[in-house]
Amino acid sequence: MPIESPERKSLHGQWTSKFAFILAATGSAVGLGNIWRFPYVVGESGGGAFVLVYALCVLLLGLPVMMAEVMLGRKGRRNPIQTMEVLALEEGRTRLWRWLGVMCIGTGFLILSYYSVIGGWTLAYVFRTAGGLFTGTDAETVKSVFKMLTTDAERLIAWHTLFMVITVAVVSRGVQAGLEKAVRYLMPGLFLILLLLVLYATTTGYFTVGLEFLFVPDFGKLTGDSLLSAMGMAFFSLSIGMGAIMMYGAYLPKESSIMQTTVLVAVSDLSVALIAGIAIFPIVFAYGLEPSSGAGLVFQTLPLAFGKMHMGALIGTLFFLLLVFAAVTSAISLLEPPVAWLVEKWRFQRQQAVLLCGFAVWLVGLGTVFSFSIWVGYEWTLALDFGKVKYVLFEDKSFFDIIDFLTAQVMLPLCGLLITVFAGYAINREACKREIALHEILFRVWHITLRYIAPMGVFVVMLTPFGLLEFIKGLFS
Ligand code: PHE
């Protein structure tokens, strides 16, 4: 294997331009994470302080990690597992680094399993809104519509299946074909409707209450758990720490500036999340809903706004359609890494690989379907007992909660941490510099962030909920 192989090409071709990569990466980043997950996690974590930590995590930790992922992807030009292996071997490091790739892909796989179920809810809402179900509705009805959908396992399976079929169909054509064009027009569309919703929110009389909740930090509400969950949210919403952006980086043309592209993606992602929050929270307070009501928050608030708005059924249908679209563009980036691995490493036909992965994801997704329906009431607790110190990893969590916790709060940050260590220490500085092609000063700042600040930041945040200090004290007392 040559030490430097700048001519290395991806098996799956390249984006036609830097702009195409920006669109695809934005398509991956902007999705249910921004519009479904962000508001409800903010609601559960108490608002402003969480939002501030989240934004800091996106800009200070997320951005450098994203740059590292794109750089590694473009240097390796393969799926995450083989990229890690090839790059490690080139640098004379152990091939065990490929296990990091395995962990990344595993994380994406698990995320997709529930992402598809929520994508299914969104699909269902396209039809419910189009049918005029929410016209002139009230909070009680909206709640019960949501409950009826999510407690009915059969319907959930049907929508989950449909969402997975759409994702499989797109990925089996190859992610480049069609994706660029679609993202170019539909993403701005989604953004426009979000702005319309913000306009509506200003008429509820609770606009400033919503803004205060989102932007006035009350640091008393910040706990170790919410710190970690803000960081997990940042990683989730940027699509980093699981190989999706690395995979897209593998298709990035050599000449494109990694810094410029990633900054644009991160800023759009952050803006969409914040705007979704600004649209949703005034509605939450205006209708006396609970900000901490969990995974149903968006589905129980926005229909109220559409129900009251002029031409609400039409705008609402369009909104949910665009949200489905945003979810699909994220889902395909979650499915692409394992598919590329099967194709590149095991010489599968693309179609077969997609079907196999799609089916496996669908199967695991049933766990999430059931945890909202027939497994309601089944909850698990995992506690470690060290004699003097007892540590509760999670308590009374459903299958969905456990997968969500495991991926967003354990695996994504851990992969992110290891990716920075890999890019910062295992790859030599000069090779990094050539690939990332930054101005000297910027490069230094980035490299120092990669080697020291990001890993330490992630590490400390990961340990805060584990009561790091109490734990050490407990062992020695
Ligand atoms: N970033 C996507 C969202 O916000 C979800 C995602 C996570 C996609 C990880 C790819 C990888 O919805």
C-alpha cells in the first residue's frame, strides 16, 4: 500500500461539486433530530441553559470532529471500517482501529432502527393533516390522535415499513443520483415553512415566553445528565460520530475546502434546530402543554398551529411532507455506511446489500414500535454495584429509551472522541495538513483542538453524569 495515495478514488464515484456535498451533508444533518428530537429534549432538560450548552457543543466540539470525519473519509475514500483500517496501516498503526469503524457503523444502524419508526409517524401525519383531521382542533384531540397512532402496533409497523422501503429504494440507486437536486429545492422549502410557523407563533401571545424558555439560561437546571444529553444532541444533529459524514466525505472532490463546507453545514443545522424551537415553544405554552411531554411534543403542538392557520391543512401537509423528505435524506446517510461496507469489502451487489441492511434495521426497529405499543409498562433498569458505590446506568427505561440513550449518549460521543484521537494522534500531522488544506494558523488551532480540547471536552462531559468525583471519593473512603 503506498504511503500517500492522493489519487485514490471512491468505488461509488464522487459528488459533482463541493456544493453537492454541502447539500448532501446538510440533508444528512437536518432531519428529525432538529425538528422532532431537539425540541423535546430541550423541553425535558429545562430550556435555555441546555440550548446554550448544545450550541457551544455544536461549534466547539462538533465542528472540529466533523472536519476530522470528513478529512478521514476523503483520505480513505471507503466505508468507515475500511477507511480506518487503511489509514491506520498506512501510518504504521494497529489495524484494530477498524473496530472504531465497526462501532460507528453499529451506532448508525441502531439509530436508523428507531429513526425509521419516527419517520413513519411523520408519514402518517402527512395523511392525517391532508385529511383535515386537525382543522380547528384543540389540544385534547391532537393528543388523542397521537396516542391512537403510537399505541397501535399494526399501524406503527405499516408506517415504519413504508419509511424503510422509501429509504431502501433511494439508497439502492446510489446516494448521489437524484439526491443533490432534491435537497437543493426541498430543504429551502422546509426552512420557509418553519419561518411561517415562527410567524404563527408570534400571534399566540406567548412568543416571548417561548423565547425566554429557549434562550434565558437557568444554570440551576443544568445537571450532569443534561450536559451529556446536550453533547449527544449536538453529535446526533450534526450526524457525526457514526461514519455518515465520513462516508459522504469519501465522495468529496479533492479540491473542496473541508472547513468551508463543514462550517456551512453546521451553521445551517444549528439554525434549523433553533428556528424549530422558536416555532414550537410559544405553541406549547399558549395551549398549556407540558414542555417535558417527551417524544410526542412536535406531533402534539404543530398540528394545533396548522389547525388554526389560514390554509392550515395545506401548509401542514406540505410541512410534514418536507419533514419526511428531510428524514429520508438523513436516513439514507445512516444506511449508506453499512451498505458501502458490504459492497466494498464483501463484494455484494448494491441492491442485495441494501435489502439485507434494510431488513435487519427494520427488524430491530420493531423493538421501538413495541416499546410505544405492546411493551408499554415494560421498563428496564441497569445498575452496577461496586459494594460501596452503586451506580445506576439507567432506570425505568423502555427499549426505545435504552437504544436512544445508548446511541446518543454513549456511542456517538465515544466514537466522536476516538475519531479525534485517531485523526489527532494516529495520522501524522503533515498528512493531516495536506488533506485538510487549511491556512497555517487555522490548521494549528484545529489540530490543537483535535488533540487536546475536543477529546478532553468530550471525556469530561461523558463522565459528569457518572458522578466521576463522587465515584472516586467513594472508592477511597
Ligand atoms: N442528523 C440527523 C438528524 O438530525 C440524524 C442523523 C444522525 C443522521 C446520525 C445521520 C447520522 O435528524
